[in-house]
Amino acid sequence: MAKKKRYLTATMPDGYVKRIGPTSDRFTHYWRIVAELANGKTEVFWGHTRSLGDATRLKAAAGEGARMRGWKSYVFEIVEVVEEPVGD
């Protein structure tokens, strides 16, 4: 039996909305890093995970990544995704 596909929507605290899918994967959380680089530019890194625990582990590793890459600062955010059915 095929897994049912659906869209996943993540709404960040600043109002940015990310729509993922259609997918049958069991993602539960979306994460985003907004990094200020040494040259003053900004880069955004993002992804999705299958649990809050997985996302939290990535957050813990972001500090080391920031030091390795020389970021001036960064913000790591995690939000739960909301499922929406795929239209027929």
C-alpha cells in the first residue's frame, strides 16, 4: 500500500512560511539557521527532521559550525510542521 502524500507547512516566528511536499515522509519539524557572515552578508540554511529531538541535536551542533565557518552571529529556530492533504 502506498503511503499517503501530503504537504507540510512550517510558519516561522517572523512570518516566513515554508511549504514542503508533496511528501510521504514523516517529517515533524522544520529548522532554519540565519547566519551573519564575517563580511556582513547573511546566509540561510534550513532542513526538516523526523523528530524534535533530531532538530534539537542540530541546534546543539550549530554553535560548532558557526565557529568553524567564522560567522559573526546566527539564529537557530525550530518549528513544528502542519500537515495538509494533497488535493485529488
